[in-house]
Amino acid sequence: MTNLRSVVLTPHETIVDAPREMVFQMLTAFGRGNLPGSKEKSRIVEQNGDHLIVEFTTNAIYKTYVTLEEVTLYSPERITFKHLNGPLESCDEVFTFEDLPDDKTKWTHTGSFRLGWPVVGDVVGKNITKRWFERVMRKHMREMQEAIEARAARSHVFKRKPKVTLASDDASGPEQT
């Protein structure tokens, strides 16, 4: 059997203007609707505590893919995804969430995949599939960031801390935040 190498995805991160717990909560709301205008969806097939089997439907360029993935929740720090069935031989992804000041969250995506075709799979994976995969993930993260931030702006559960502005001693001087 040929030893196939994994293609490592370029890590992608974004700063979300929402508390980490809310980011985690929204990203784990599998099967509870989809974003406006998006055909992407998810459905929980099986759940045992923090271990889930989730079916994802993802739009990618000219095709829609359905994958089955093992999802493990490590609230609120991390979510792992392990590909079980779909167009890739294997795929492992991780979302991590880091608290930042002012109730913001750094959300990072990392991962790797294998296509499963000796030699050709390595070339296609590194030169075509990797770019496609990363583009789909950046789009997904942008859409989710917008949805999470909109939800955070109106949340009663995750109330935003008001920004305090202090006036300087000199009335004509700049304000400090």
C-alpha cells in the first residue's frame, strides 16, 4: 500500500466581536437552520455527550458535497472534526477559540486532508484541492463571523459590556478609552 501524505491547510484565523462562549455555541448549533442565502446545512445523525456524528452539506464552487464527520466538543476552547465519509479519503480539522479583551474571540481553523490517489492525489491535493478547501473555509468563517456578531449585538444572554470613555483632566484634550 502506498503511503499517502496529508496536505496541511494554511491556518486561518479571524477576530469575532463576541464572547468565546457565544462563538462556540453558535458553531455547535448543528441541525438548527442555516444562514440566510446559504444552502449549507448540517444534521446530527448520532450524539453521545460531546461526541457527535454530523452530516454536512457544503456548497463548493460548482458542486455540493455531503460529508459525514465525527465531531468532538471541548467547550468552549475547541471543536474537532474527523472525516468519516465523503469526497476525501481523510480530513481532520480543528477550530480553536481564544478569549481576547473586550469580549472578543480569536477563532482559528487548522487541518489536513488526503485525497487517496497515489502520486496524482498529492499533486491535485496540494495544487487544486487545498486552494479550494481554504477558499470555502474562509467564506464559511466570514459568513459565520457576521452571523455571530449580529447575534451578539442583540443578545440578552451574552450581554455586551459597555465601553467606558473617560474624559481627560484637560477638557480640550483627547478622550481615552
